[in-house]
Amino acid sequence: MRILVVDDDKDSRVAISWFLRDQDHEVTECENAKEALALVSTEDYPLVLTDINMPNMSGMELLLAISALPESWRTDVVLFTGYGDMKSAIDALRAGAYDYLLKPIDAQELALVIDRVSEHQALVRENRQLTSHLDAEVQAATDETKRELSNTRKLLAKTVIGSMGIFSDSMRSTIDLAQKYHTDRSLPVLIQGETGTGKEIIARIIHFGLSALETAAGPFVDINCAAIAPSLFESEIFGYESGSFTGGLTRGQKGKLDAAAGGTLFLDEISEIPLEKQAKLLRLLQEKEYYRVGGLKKCKADVRFIFATNMDLEKQIEAGLFRRDLYYRLKVGQIFIKPLRNRREEILPLAKMFLAEFSRQRKKRFVSINSDAAKILNEYSWPGNVRELKNMMEWISFIYNDEEVQRTHIEKFLKNGIDFPSSENATAHLPDAATDQIILPVPPDGYSLKEYNDDLIRQVLAIHNGNQTVTARYLKMSLRALCYRLEQMQKKSTTT
């Protein structure tokens, strides 16, 4: 540590400095307080050891002068004198001295004081660094939120609700409901709909609102539950304290709840949350309080909760994959987005909107969709919903440069199977054996729904030669959900 020793008594100053250098400290000596103040004003000295009684400028005056410096936090002052009394000690401590020593200086006592100063300075500097870093992060997050809010509102103003558009009474009702939920942050909202229907856009409308006059809505933090490993779910959402688990940061880490404070936490693919973690989420929703992993202090959750899923949660409950009590807590506020095949009046307007957008970006000539192409668009089942339609128009505008979208353009896209295979033809992608009849036993002493589902999974898995990806697709469940079920089935078989 860099130490400045200030004493007009040369013998005392040299003796103290010799001891400090022997302890591997970097020492600078000054014979008067004015010289010391000049050094402290321009250089970094974590510790100043100074005598009180000195001519022209006393150690107490030096202490007060250092305390008035803009960077005074980086220096601790320890005073010493041969004329110590209780009043001098109290005055020194009140003036901001870190400690007070009496001459002759006891080497062991001095070493202990230096250790305490070293630890104190390390904490002060680390705190300043973290505070500075936090201020920068907060400012960056604030700027990012403002940019996101501005961009979202521009997008909303441009296409009413971004890349979805409002072209039906059904969608207008959905938007009106989202705007109503925007006015009450206390209600959790569950958004249900197939993949590609625009659940995240609806979540952003709930968060930001539609009016340009509305104030900033705080941070919007989104997280895909399917992308979090089950073992990391708690630490990702709640954060963790130092030493909570092997491999964690030594200082711990805040979670998504901290990042979303004052704003919205959007949990997409909520059905992918492991069953054993769902109880913690339920408790969070009920109490709006939580503990970080390994923590003892209860934290407040000042966030709006929005959830989304493309799964039928009631079927997930029946299959034992989702808690019933959590489901009913989630659906206090509920929005269901109809699939595009049930909103056919929107297909052509949306297609034209996307086509115009991508043609403008790529400087293509497309201005319309001919009648044959429109017929295919209207008759197609759209398993990928609005996202698939958008992807189709983007691909066509990239590959071709005609004035009209032709039937052949659409057929080429569908033939290539880009992005989404048709759900009606899902079995066409499976082995021939997948169309075989599945026969399950009917035990005379009863057959629980869970046992039935487990047996069905085993049969379908066997038909597909153990291919879990194809099995999950056939059963219309996520791969993660299937893997979880297989893991639970394996645990059950090993225990019995």
C-alpha cells in the first residue's frame, strides 16, 4: 500500500518509515503538512500517517484539508502524538480521522491499524467501482429502454401494432384488451396462442401501451424459459448470493427480477418451466417477494408479470407437466390469440403489408398479389401463422423481382418446406411405421391417466426407433417436455 508519513521529528519519521518499508509498503516521507497536502492533492495515497503537533500547519489542520478534497474518499488519515489525551482523540475522530495512535508507536498496533485501513480502502474502492459501473449500466439500460419505447411506438404508429396489423374485429378486441391490461401492473397476464401468432408483440403492447403520450413504462425484460437449463432456472430468475454454488461469481449476481424492477418481466414458453420449479414461481406471484439463491434477505418484486405459451396448459396439467394452482394464478389476466387460419380475412392484408415492407427495403418492384396466388394464400392452413406468412413474403421478395406475386412463387416456397411444415401433413415426415395402430393394454384393476400417457410415450418412441425429436413432434409436445417425462419415467422404474 502507498503510505505518506508526515512528521517534523526526523528520527520518529525515519523509524516509522523503516518499519513500513520492511512490511513491503511503498512509503513517502514529508517533514511538514503543507508538503504532504500538495502530494495528496495530486497523487493517490490510501493512508496518511501524520503527527498532530507540527509547526505552521498541524496534523488536525491537514486532516481537515484532506477531508475537503474532491477525492478525499481515497485517503484514510491516522493521527499520532506524544501528548495524547482523550479530548485530542475525540476531536480527531470527529474530524474524520480513521484512527488515533500514541507515541511511541507500538509496531504491532501500527501493523493492525494498517491492515484495517487496507481492508477499508479495498472495500471503499470496490464500492466506488461497482457504483460507477452500476450507474453506467443503469444509464445504459435507461437509454436502451427509451430507445426501445421510441422504436416500439414508431412501429405501432407505422403499422398500428407492428408486424401484425389490425385487419379484423378479433384482433382489434385483442389489442383493446392488451391496452386495458397496460393500465394495471398488478395483474399477471397469460398470453396463449400458437407459434408465430405474435404473442411477444402483444406483451410489448401491454408493457408500453399504445398512446404516444404515455410515460416510460420501465424496462421490458424477456426470457425464453425453454432456453434455461432446469438447474439454472432459479439463479437466472431470482439471482444468487456469493458462494451459493460452484462456478458462480464470487460477488453473486442479480437475476432477471432485479433487471425488470419497475417494469415488466416477460416469461415466454412458460410451459417449459420444470415442474419442481413451478411452486417457487407460484409463491412469487402470490407474495411478490423472493429470496435470491443462497440469500437470507427477502426481496420485493416490483415487476409486472406477463407469460406466454403455445401449449394447451390444461392438457399439460392432465399430463402432470404443469401445476393446476399455478395455471389458475396465471390466468387472472388472459389473452388468447386466434391462429391465422381462423382469421382468414387478415391473410391478404397482412401479406400485402409484409410484401410492401420488404420490397421497399430491397428496392424490388412488387406491388400486388395476383388472384391465383391469393387463392393459395387464403386456402393454406398456415401452421406457422403470421410469422410464416411474413417469412414467405420476405423470401419471395428476396428471390424474385416481379410486379406481382405469382402462384409459382408461393408453390416454390411451400415445396421447399421453408420454416414450417404443415401440421396436417405431419405424419408424412415420419417413418411409415408411425401410421401403425397403437394398442395399449387395459389392466383389470384400473389404469391411471398418467400411466396411460407413459405407456403411449413408450409405444410412440419405440415406433420411431428411439428418435426423441420425431416422437415429440408426433405427440405435439416440446422436446424438453418429452425429455423431462422420460427422465421421470426412468426415475420411477429405478425406484420400483
